[in-house]
Amino acid sequence: MKKIAIIGCGPRGLHSLECLLLSLSRKRDQPQINISIYEKEPYLGSGQVWSLDQPDSNWLNIADRALANLKGREKIDFSSFQIPAFPSFIRWMEDVYDHYLDEEVDAFPSRNKMGRYLNERFKSIAEVLIKQDILAINVTLVTQVKFLNHKFLVTDTSGQECEFDECLLTIGHQSTEDDSQIASWKVDCEKSSKILYDNPYESKLIHQIDPDVTVGLRGFGLAMIDIMRQLTIEKGARFKKTHNSWKLNYLPSETSIQKIIPFSIDGLPLVPKPLGKKVDVFFKPSELQMEEFKNKIGNSLIEASSLNNIEFLLDAFVPIAVNKFIEHPFSKVQEDQVTVEIVAKEWLNDMSYEHDLILNTKIDTKSYITQTIEMSLGLSAVTLDYVLGQVWRHFQPTMYDLFSHCDLHDLVMAQVIALDESTKRYSYGPPVESMMQLLSLIENNIINTDFLANPNITCKEDYWLVSKGENSVQCAVMINTVLNPPQLSEINSDLVKSLLEDDLLEPVTSDLGIATKENGTIQLSHKNDDIQLAALGRNCKGSVMGVDAILECFGDRIHKWSNDIVNRL
């Protein structure tokens, strides 16, 4: 009997279990196995990010149209039992919620619906495996994994220890060290009446905030959008469509927050995704363009170790994106393609670069948001930066495949990831309705944008004094909406720290995640091939790309791990 541990059971842990069983079913001589899953969250398959308990105001950031690529599970046959098939996400949404794709407008369901899908998909396989005495579920937190006598010794918070032949880490979001600002705020709050919510996703206390309290939001990204809705919609407020306009009227409630002060380092707003397929089609590369891009990158990566910058990536991407810009029906470009390509490269290398073809980030926030909304609705001329960001979004799945476990030098890989991160204000932008809501709150003086870009913040006895120039405001409540990146050196969970201390993990670079091989096993400089500890997902950023995408949780990379582990068994 071979014993396998899967530590962490969000979407990747779920699909790892499915792939493992599928790989086993295809073997003529099937080894006897026992699988133990460790997960501290109550809803297995969904994990923390897709928790069923979160409010309806937390939306998916990927359109239902794109989620058509989240395939279902095929039926898995064993000699003495069968694991049933499970539908794709879109088919499940049709069956459970009577939700169908719309050609005109993309829908962005609540994240708890995705959580329910993942949890039900997990239960449908787990129930069969438990009956067959193949699967054990441990709702607990793993604090330590040791490699002793050719076995993995797993210890949980209760001190219980178990030995395994194989161990997979799919641990997702991990706690990280506080940055200096949050650390100082926490110390100051211990002797003060002001309130700091460091991780609002783990707390329902936001509902207890009085409506007349001014709330500061640290961060101006996707998590801020979620919290914005929790402070308004979840407290009884509503947004109502207006006649003959795309703008929304805001209708506050007696308990909704009256003053919200967001801020970030650069203060730049997110850029919304196109409204639907009919608008987005002008940004989608043709099959020929996709193949051209894939071939150019693939040919460059044949000699990956000789590349010392990302010029090869820009050379493959920019001509195609600029072509989409010039051919866009709302484009007013008068410059020739070569000139536009030069501007595009300059901007991708430095997004503070200014040009008439690029939407000026120095205009007032309300005007900036208004213009990006109108581009997303297909109502106004598009700017070059908007097109580059949306075309990049379409290339991301291909890039995630090409750049994962390639032979690029670590520093060049870091540049590729940095470029992808810099485009996320566009490519990972929110639904256009989210930005309409944000604009409505700005126009109704609920959200104050006077302090957006890097304000001065001083801790006072009972409040934070947020100031910029001659303006200042007092915030008695502060909510941190900045989510730390998966930087291995900054993770402070007991499990990761113990693995680092035992030299069972190594980072790709100091700013990135775990170094892994293509089969998911962890790459160690001391090259002990006897240690087959494996890791998949978010904390392997650098070895792989696309770590935060839900579709990547169900990608082909997990099959490489499952096939390899079954061959070893």
C-alpha cells in the first residue's frame, strides 16, 4: 500500500486528486494506494479564495464566456468502482442557476457560486473514494513536513504525525510578513480605539462599521472593489440604471458607509474589460496571429539560455497588437505601423511613458474612469494602451504555457513576469459594471479621490490622518486591501518556514516562488533525487506563470505531475 498526502485542497488540490485517479485508472497494473488530504478550510475544493461564505458582492474577475474553458471531469473507471463525470462550469451554471451565455453582455457571477461548483465537484469524487477506503480527509492545518528514512513525515496543529511515500503541496495563499507600514499600524492600534482590518476576506466585522465613520482603503485594486461593495451594497445600498445613459444612480441606505478614502502608491484606477463578445472581438487575435506568436516565442525559447532580456517577447507581441489597434473600427490613429510599434514598446517597457496615443494618467480620476468605461462599452475611440492591455489578455493562456518551466535565465523570467504583472491593471481589469459603480460613488461624494496617489499617513490617538497637499481627512477605520504576492522569502507560515530550514524548498529568485521541475517536483540545488516532494500552484510563481488564474488550476501541468507520480508508484 502506497500512501500519498495532498496538502491543501482548493481548486488545484481538487484537480490534482482528479488527475491522480485518472492516471491510475489508465494503468493496467494499478498500485494499491491511500490518499490523505489536509485542508483547514471547511469547504474542500473551494479553499479560502472561493469560500461559499463570502458575500454575493464579491464577483468573479473572469467572464462567464472565458469560463467556458473550465471543462468538466470525465467519468473515471476502475475495475471495482466508478467515479462519476462532473459537468463543466458553464453547464453546471445552466443546470443549477439557469444561467446562459449572452453574446451582448458578459456576466461575472459571484465568487461563492464558483466556490459551490468546486465544492460539489470535490464531494462527487470524495464520496466514492471514501466508500472505497481510498481517501481520508483531515480538516486541519499542516505545520511541518520532514523527509526522514525515505518517507515524508507530516505533522498537523494537533501534533499528530503521519508517514507518506509521496507528498504534494497545493497550499495556495499563505500568510506573509507584514510590511513596515502595516506592522507599525498594528502596534499603534494596540493602544488606540481606531480599527485596522488587515485581511477583510477573513472577517465579517466590516458589517459592524457605523455609517458615519470615515473608512480608509489601503489599495486601489480588485480587492478594493470587493470591499467597496461590502461597504455599500452589502449594507443595503443600491445602484440603479438611468434612462438614456450608461451611468448608474446610487441609492444609499441608512447603514451604508458615507465616506470612503482609497489610496495606493500610484493612485491609478483599474481598467474595465470589454462589455461582451461583440466589443471584445476587435481585440482577439486571429488563429493565424496566435499561431504566429506561438511560433516566434517557441523558436526563441529553443535557445532560451542565451536570451538576456525580453526583447524577443515584445518583438512577437507588439506587431500583432498594433495591427489590432490600427484595424479597430474606432481607432483614429494617423501614424504608420512602425511609429505606433515604437510607441507601444516604449510604453510596455515603462508605463509612465506619455504619448498622444496613450490615455493620459494625469487627467482627473473621474475623467480617466469615464473614458475607459466608454472604451469598454464600445462607445468611443480606443487608445493604444487599452488595446495593448486587452490583446495581452488574449495571449496570456498561451504565454502561461510557453513560459512555464522553460530554460530562461531566472532574471529574464523575472522580467517576463514583471511585464505580465504591469499589464494586469488592464488584462485583469474588473467587469465594466464595477467601474460604473465606482464612478457613481465618486460622483455622489461617497468615495473621495483627493488622496489617491501616495498620501502622507500619520497615526494619531484615535484615527489615521490622511493628507495630501493642503487637504486632510481623519479615518477611524482602515481596511488593508493590498494582497501580498507569492514571494517565498516573505511567507511566514510554519509549514513553509520549516521546509526552508530543512532545505526542502528553494526560490527561483529572491522575489519569486518555489523552484520546481516540469513534473511538479521541487528543484533543489543539492540535487537529492531521492526527495520527490512536489508543489503546484500559486507559490511556484517563477517556475510557472499564471498562478492566480482559476483556469490554470485545471490546466495540463497537473497531468504531468499525476502521470509522473503514478509511474514512480
